[in-house]
Amino acid sequence: MTRSLADVEIKVAPLSNRVVLARFGKDRSVALDTRDAMSEFLQALVQYAFDGKMPEHGDVREIEFGGGEERFVLSIVRTRQDG
């Protein structure tokens, strides 16, 4: 059995509303395996937004993505937790 990265996708699990890594077989509508990847996804997003550097408190970055009529802007702000 040959496995490749083409069989692995980042998805949102409908029941948990979490980002997961999912492995698919021939039927692309049914995942064979899933693993919660929410923390890794968000950490990678922050690293991407801040060029791999730890942002200072109050630093803001915006990421634009999409195309055509579906354009999005995601703002990421490092905040300080009080208490």
C-alpha cells in the first residue's frame, strides 16, 4: 500500500469544529484517520504572520487571502493576559 501526502488534507471536523489532519483513501468524502491539529495550525499561522518571530505585545499583522469576489483579511494581535 502506497501512502502519500496527497492523501492527507487539513480539514475542519464538522462535529467538533476543530482543525484536523485527515487521511483519505479512494473515497475522498470519508476520512480513514483524523488527528486534531488545531494547536499546530494556529501556531503555524502565527509564525507565518510574524515571519517566524515572536511578536511584541500589541503587534498586529493582517493576512489577506482568497481571490475574485471572495477576499478575506485575517488580523492577528498579540495580547497580554492580565491576572
